[in-house]
Amino acid sequence: MTISEIIMSIIGIVTLLGSLMAFFHGLEKDQADRKAFESKIMAILDKLEAQNNELLKQVEASKEDRRTLDKRIGIVEESIKLSHSRIDDLNTKLDKLRDKIK
């Protein structure tokens, strides 16, 4: 082999090594970018989970408020029924008194 062939071989090997190093550097950069993206996605998912949990708490509180309101409505309806019964009883007594007076 001549000196020029040896130099050309060394230049080829150095070029190949440089290309491999650039390739591996690109892979490392892609992995770092991917990890950064994954961490951003995980942070977003954590925030969404926290918001979802808060909404679930609010829904449960709303359901509890609804149950309380339903109970109160039931009490008011029962009170109205009793008031109507009492009014009917008083009307009946009033009619009987009118009949006695006549």
C-alpha cells in the first residue's frame, strides 16, 4: 500500500467514526427530547387528574346537596298536605256550625 492509500483509508475511517458519533449524538438528543416531552405530558396528565378529582368532589357535593333539597322538599310537601287536611277539617267544622246556626 502506498502512503496515499493509507491516508485515504485513515480519512475514510475517521469520516466513518465521525458519522457514527454524529448518529449516536442524534440518538441521545432524540432520547433527551423524548424524555422532556414525556415529562411535560406526565405533568399535564397529573394536572388533569387533579382537576378530575376536584370535579368528582364537586359532583358528589352537588349530589349531597340534591339529596338534602329532596328531603326538604318532601318535608314541605308533607306540611302542605297536613295544612290542606287541616283546612278541610276546619271547613267541615265551619259547615257544621253553619248548619247548626240555620
